[in-house]
Amino acid sequence: MPASPLSPSFIAAAHRDVSATTGTTVPVTLPFTGEVLHELPRSSTEDVQDAYSRSRLAQLAWARAGFAHRRRVLLRAHDLLLDRAALLQDAVQSETGKTRGQAFEEVFQAAGVTRFNALAARGALRGGRRHSALPLVVTTRVRYRPKGVAGVITPWNYPLSLAAMDVVAALAAGCGVVQKADDQGALSILALRRAFIDAGVPAELWAVVTGEGGIIGAAVTEEADYVCFTGSTATGRRVAVQAARNLTGVSLELGGKNPLIVLDDVGPARAAADAANACFSAMGQLCVSIERIYVQRGVAAEFLREFGRVTGGLRLGAGFDHSADVGSLTSPAQLDRVRAHVEDAVAKGATIEAGGRARPDLGPFFFEPTVLTGVTAAMDCFAAETFGPVVAVSVFDTEQEAILAANDSEFGLNASVFAGSARRGLRLAGAIEAGSVNVNEGYRGSFSSVAAPMGGLKQSGLGRRNGPEGLLRFVDAITISRATGLIQLPRTGREFEALTRPMLLLARVLKTLRRR
Ligand code: NAD
């Protein structure tokens, strides 16, 4: 069993970067072995309040420093992320149990998010002139003002990518950040933050706090000028209710039960290999990974045979190198839920086509990637998110049937269509109710397209991260209009009488000119 390559000096430095004065700690486990990786300092609600006060002060100067300065600093951070890729991968693997390759995807994604926000912020947020109702008589400009300090709550499963998608956009928009890291992702987040501090982000501008969600997460929500929450739908709803009391804006990135439709014009072998990645990457502990597959009857038998073969052939393992295709689940709670979903399904008549067993011989939280058929609505894994390496495969006949089945969910986060004909795939993609739809990929197409918005429909969330939409979360739009004095705007009955006809004429002319 491999020990974590993280050095004691790295861990000690990370601990010093947590905003925590309680003197208490909590043990954090190395998923590969179940041993204690480190003792993470715990923050108090006072620590959260202090962090906000310091970030608020730092934010005033950061906002004044302007886009060009922020862009320079963030692009430097981008380079440091790449320089420190190996360390960041070590941290992500040590905390989540992912493979080296999946940890690399996180680093690559975090760097991409940083580059995008650094380069796009000015264009998205510089504001500018807008048409007024009375050309020349009134001029109007829009200015975007940073909201202040954002509260960011980040889960354990993708600590680098998810943190970057919220935090870097907030920084690029001129905001400060108080971030609550999950215990099981704190070292990764602190290593990410350190790169930004070394690049020139003021240390007080971005604070990291730790602690129980119901206490420290609630304190982060309470003080925030805007809240970015990533996590389960149940917790997201609680955060939204709390934020609503202060009329604080929120973006909620929540759960999913993501479908994949496999059409009968695909090559079954390639579709099976791509489906295995879509379902089992990061052990299915990814909000956008696939948990339901609907395969068209013409290719169903061959696809299922190949899918079982590919899944059974995946190399499970713990290692800080590229020796494994699939890693460990992250925690005992994850293992319990995955095992419970599989046992419940089997007890109610589902068939295991591949996997289905815990693998304590590899590490305490390993579980084989699992393919089920015969899953019915009576089973827990039918509609509820497993958030693990378990997928249910069903067969359909018509496209209409597949679309109805894919949309039959309270969630609407991500979906996928595998098609031989791109046209057919894109046509079906347009009919699916989800915030992102990928054709001939599980989720990586949209997830890595950081210039495009990401978010959920239905119970999968509110608001969007990434793209200009992700930046606009962190600003208030302020409209500034000026009466030029060219013509006095009407005030009295007499003035209205004089101007009514010219204004009606003006409205007709503006419409003819198609001026908005
Ligand atoms: P969770 O909701 O249990 O916890 C998420 C975070 O919220 C944790 O850091 C937790 O400490 C904190 N928290 C708990 N109660 C809180 C409260 N009252 N106020 C503020 N913060 C609180 O989720 P989890 O099990 O850690 O993560 C898995 C879930 O996250 C899955 O449902 C997954 O689909 C979802 N997720 C969604 C996305 C997305 O982008 N849509 C990304 C990753 C994970």
C-alpha cells in the first residue's frame, strides 16, 4: 500500500494557511490505505467572521487595482499551477483516492479555468453604453460593480476544479473569497490557493476555513455577499433558504442522475469503452458522470457484452503513478452508499453484469465498477443519485422512448448521446432536459469547455459557473443615465402635450430602424 508522497513540511505549511485559531483538529484519512493522512485545523464561527473582515478590506484594493493587474496575477498563477502539477496531483490523490490521470484532469481543468477567467473578465465585465429611450436626450451606461466577498462552499470530490470554477471567477471579477473546504479536500484547495498567493493574490483576499457544514458552512453563507455552493441537492436547498433570509444571491451546483443514450448506429466496442469512462472515472464520484444507460435494441446485446468486458478489464489500484485505470472511493460513507445501492438492487431482482463487490484486498474503500441490468423503479439506484461506480443499463426501441426515459428524473445536470451520425446525436441532444449534453463523450466535452456555462436544470441547481455567465454572478449591474439637456424631458401637462406627438413619431422611427 503506497504512503502519501506529501511531505510533512508541505502539510505543516498548508495548516498555517487555514484561517483557524481554535487549536482543535480533525483527522483526515488517506483513502488508499485508511490511515490518517494529517490532522486538519478546525475553524470557529469567529474565525469565519474575522476572515470576512480581512477579505473585505483586501477586496477594496483588489477591485481598485483593475482588470489588467488581476489578469497579470491570475496568468502568473496559471503558470504556477502547471509548474506544480505533480504536487497538486499528489494532494488530490491523497485526499480523494483518484488515479494519477484523473488527478491530472483536475490540474488541467483548474489551469484552464484560470486562463479563461483571467483573459475573459474584462470583456465580460467592463460594461459600456446602452441605448436610451430618447437618443441624444439621454445617454446610458452600465457599470459592473464587484459584489464584495463571495462565500464558496466546495465538496471533496473535485477539490481543484470545483474550487477554481468559483474562486477564480470571483477573483477575476474583483471580489474576495471566504471558502469552506471539505475536510477531505482541504490540502488540495490550500495547495491551489498557495499558487495564487505566490502569484500575487493578497493572502487576506482569499481565506480558507474548515469545519462542520451545518456550523461553519452556515457561517460562511450568513456573512457572504454572494454564495457559491457545490454539493448535494438537500444541502443546497438549505443553503438557498438561509441565503434568502438576507436576500443574498446564490449559485447552486447540485446532484444529478445523468443518462446516456446509445443509438443503434454506433460501433459497440468504442461506445462501450467511452461509456466505461463516462461512468467510472473518479469512481463515479462526479456530479456529471453517467448512472443510467439506455441502449437501442439493435446494438444492445453487443454493447452490453463489450461494456461488461471493458468494465471487468479496468485495472483497479492504489498508486501515485499511472498504473491504475480506476482508484478508490473516498470515504467509508461513500462505500456504504454504493454497497447499499447494489445490495438493494440485487435483492429486488437486478442482475450484476460486471463488478458488484467491495475489494478490501486493494484498500479499505475500493469497490468494483458495477454494471446492473433489470433495474426497476422499486430500487434505490433507479432514481436516487448513487454518486459511485454503479450504472443501470436498459434497452429501448424508439428514440421517443429514450428521450422520455432520459428526462424522467427530478435531476437535469448532464446527459450524453452516443451516435454514429453526428446529426442524429445532436438532434436527440436538443430534446434532453439537462444543463449540458455531450455527443459521443460522457461529460468531458462540456466540463472542459470552460468558456461555456455549466449548471443544472430542475433539482440539479440554480445559476451557472464558467463562461461569461460564471463571471456575471459576482457583480451587480449598475445603470448610470445622464440627461444631456438637448431637449428638456416633459414634466408638466403642457410639456407632455407638446412632446406626445413627437415621441410617438420617434417610437415608430426607432422601430423602423430596428433600434432596441
Ligand atoms: P454535501 O451536500 O453533503 O456537502 C457539500 C459541502 O457542503 C460540504 O463541504 C459540507 O460540509 C457543506 N455543508 C453541509 N451542510 C451545510 C450547510 N447547512 N450550510 C453550508 N454548507 C454545508 O455533498 P457531498 O456529499 O459532500 O458531495 C456530493 C454531492 O455533491 C453529490 O450530490 C454531487 O452530485 C454534488 N456535486 C455537484 C456538483 C455540480 O457541479 N453540480 C459538483 C460536485 C458535487
